[in-house]
Amino acid sequence: MITGECNCGDIAFEITAKVSDVYVCHCSICRRATGSSGIAVIVVNNKEFSWVRGKELIKTWHKPKHDWQTSFCQNCGSSLPGANDESRMYVPAGVISSGADELRVTHHIYVDSKASWDEIADNGKQHREGFTG
């Protein structure tokens, strides 16, 4: 089982799926949302994800005129899991508390959009744009 929580601990979740693939998005939207080179996430089916506590504290921002959103804790601002599509959730790898020992970066997406100072230094497959694997 994978568990995670925000910085203040008011929001927590658990994942029952066995997950190993980490996707790192290098697009400009993810860079601005995180203030870093992008965001590392895992993707899980909705039925394998559940909120343990604090769901009512989640805020979600939708980028106008864009099919993109980000969720965060209204108290501490930590990035949180959100809807990837109708059947899957994305989970920021940085908020995982336990069960992450098997995780490995396997894909880098939107590498054509990465910052000029961003160096990809692992063996993850690089995709010019998105990847829906």
C-alpha cells in the first residue's frame, strides 16, 4: 500500500495498486505550478485510490481555456492528487509518505517544453509531448 499526506497532515490518502512508474512532466504549466523543473507523478485508477482524511480541505485550480488543473491543501499549499482523466488520478510523488520504494522514473513528458536549465539525468524514456501509457 502507498500512503501520502500534505505538509500539515490535514489531508491524507492511500493507494492499493502496485505502482512503479513515475512520469515527470516538464511543461511550462507544471513548472509554474510547482516552482521547479516540473512535477513527478504516479498515475492510478480511481478505484485504487481513496482519501483517508481532509478531502474537504482540497482546493482545485483550473487553467482557463485549458484542460489542466492542480489541486492543493488550502492550509499548507502542498500539491495533492487530482483527476488525470475520467478513470485515473495523478498523484504527486513528493507527497507520498510510505510505499514508494519500488518507484522509478520511467517517462519524461513534454521535454520539448522543458526549461533551458533543466537537465534530464536518468534513463526515463523522453517524450516530446504527452504520453498516455
